[in-house]
Amino acid sequence: MSQDDKTSKPWGGRFTESTDRFVELFTASVKFDQRLYPHDISGSIAHARMLGRVGVLKQEDTEKIIAALEQIRREIDSGDFRWSDALEDVHMNIEARLIELIGETGKKLHTGRSRNDQVATDMRLYLRTEIDSILVILQKLQSALLDIAEREAGSVMPGFTHMQVAMPVTLGHHMLAWFEMLERDRQRISDCRRRVNVMPLGSAALAGTTFPIDREYTAQLLGFASPAENSLDAVSDRDFVIEFCACAAITMTHLSRFSEELVLWSSSRFDFIELPDSFCTGSSIKPQKKKPDVPELVRGKTGRVTGDLISILTIMKGQPLAYNRDNQEDKEPLFDTVDTLSGSLRVFADMMPSVRIKHEQMRNAAKQGFSTATDLADYLVRKGVAFRDAHEIVGRAVRFCIEAGQDLANVSLDKLQEFSSVIDKDVFDFLTLDGSVSARSHTGGTAPEQVRMAAQRARIRMENSA
């Protein structure tokens, strides 16, 4: 009998007409959900073991089913498995092959479950595995940033607000800012994993099953923290997909901000860094060009992940309980988000250790824009001048420097004293770049010793969370 015949459908008994061929293709999900196969097989093996344990399956049937499922796993792994659109999805393709291998015994596997709880379980198993991989890559990138932070703890660069030079900072301090953004991402994704790690299997279509199943045992076999408490919610819940996509969108937004700075820093206008050749390309017409393709692409791919989040939110917003076919559309946004986030983190983790820092250019840039003006105001305050008055004094001094074409650090003491009589020769300890960054020696500050201590604390946090 042809697989296209209606009687090959597991639900065909209700129907008197074959499915329209275009409808069959339109509704099939096997082209994208086949990536769930390792988890579908693992879930089926656990379900079979549980059915055998409670006596719903005979022991010999349980063993036959498990052996056949392992064979199917090997067939798919080796590329020898034939996927069929006519069988709609990954679940039915595997079940059809199971029945082909062991006959009537294979039909017993679906006892006490539905594709509704089966797919929800598969997706949680899939996402749990992917989260674990993503966390490893994310921590690799964090470690690379800490290496740079420690190495560049004393390397002065301009700190910007409104894309204008504001105050001198160190490159190490800047790298720690990126680290902290990723650390929040890591915490969010790790916390999301706790809510992913709940098992829907055993909820069946929506109300549970009349068979004497042992969901706690199945959860234990699959490594879930617990079975879901409510069968109706378990089969229709996609909060875990939404939450992960939201976490991923935030992480990609952070990577996009990193990318924007790398693009700027590697441009001839900034010239703070040089990206490794292996992460750049050239121009087809301009031989002098070296394009920062990796950060530009990551910046662009952020829009995809944000779009995936909007997509899954929109899919879910109008659905009544319980399962609806709309939920077939949850997989492609999730898969795309996983692939895009994983790839972006990996390429950053591989690229950052090889970025070449141009220390002199960064330092020279920090001398522009009167970056130590705030230090002069703080100096005046420490001498007893009210802050608002100090602000005005420094503003007049900066105006003089602009007109004279000088930097604050190069103005004579006599001239500075014209702006305020409290200024003394010790002012130059604070008007230099190194003096400015060293003066901010407190937790979270940019002083080199604080940067090194912060990097050490960060490493301990990572080790404790591993």
C-alpha cells in the first residue's frame, strides 16, 4: 500500500477521502521538525520503559520496541532513513518505520500518549540540550573578554557618551562592561533552563490518560526535574519557547552593541583595533578595503532573532487551550533563534582573542575632547568649591582651551589659577589620563587595580556557576 494512501495515516479511520496533495505538503512539518529525532526517540524509549514497568506493555514488547527505536536512531544518524511528507512529521515518520520493523508491537508504543505531549516533550528535550551548549560557548566568550580585561587593565582609551569623548577609561574596564552584559544573559538563560526542564509527557492530548502511567519515573529517565502539574497547560504551553527567544533577543542585542563598537573601532576614523584577517573580507572593487564582516553580520542577524521572538508571541497570543495546529509554527522561529545565537556567540568567542589593540591611537583619542574636565571639577569640589560653581569654572577653562587650541593638562598653573584661586600644583596629578583613571579606585571603577580585582571576581563567579 502506498504511503500516499489515506489508510497509511495514523488518524485515517475517521476519513473517507485522501488528503489533498497540496494540503499534505502545506501541513507537513517533517522538513524542519526532523531535527527533533534524537529527542523523539529518547522520549519514546523512556515512554516504552515506563509502560513496561507499570505492566501496560509486556517485557518482551518493551525490549523489541526499544531495540527497533535504537535501530531507527542509527539509520537516521547514518543518513539511511527515508523521510516522507505524507507522514507529516518526525513522530509519524519514526512510528511508521517502527511498525515496519516490528509490526503490531510497534503500534503499542503510542499507548497513553498523544502527539500533543510528545512534541512538547521533544521540544523541551531539544531546547534543554541546546541551552547547555549555548552556555558553554557563552562562557568561552566571557573568558576571552576577561583575558583582554586583565591584559589591558591599564590601557587608556576614551569613554564616550552621546558618541563624544566624555572621560578616560581603560580598555580593560570596557571589556568588563561587555562581560557584565553577557553575565546577565548567562543568568537569564540558565534560569530559563529551569522552566524548560519540566516534562509534559503523560498529559496525552489534554486531559491525561486512563492508563496507570508513572510520570515521575519517565521524568527521571529523561532527566527532567519533575512532570508538569497540569495536563491541559502542559500540552499547550510554549512559554518556555517565548522565554528562551526573549533571552536570546537580549543577548543578540548585546552582541549587536559589541559589533557596533568593533565596527567603529576598526574604522580609519577611530583606528583603535585591527580585526584578524580570518574574520574579515575584502572588496570586489576597492583593493584597500578590509571589511568587518563578522560584527556587521552579527549586528544584522540580531533583527532575525528579534523577529523570531515577535513571531512566536504572535503565534501564541490568540490561541485558546489546549493544543492547536498553530503550534506547528513554533519550531522554525525557535530553531532559527538557536542557530543564530549559537553561531554568533561562537564566532565572537573565536574572534576576540585575536583582535589587535592599537594602544597609541586609543590613548591619543582619549586626550581629545577635554576628557579630564570632570576631574578638574571634582578637584575643585575637594578644595571646598560647591559643585555647581566648580562646573561653571571648568566650563570657562574649557572655553579658553578651545580658543587657545590647548588641552587642560597643558595649561599653565598661573592660567588655571585665573579661573579659581584654590587651584594648586597638585591639580596636574588629576588632569593627566593616567591620573584620571587611577583616581577612580573603587568597586566598579576604571582604575587598573580595580579592573584586575573585578576580573578575578568575575572568574570566580564563572567557576562557581559552571
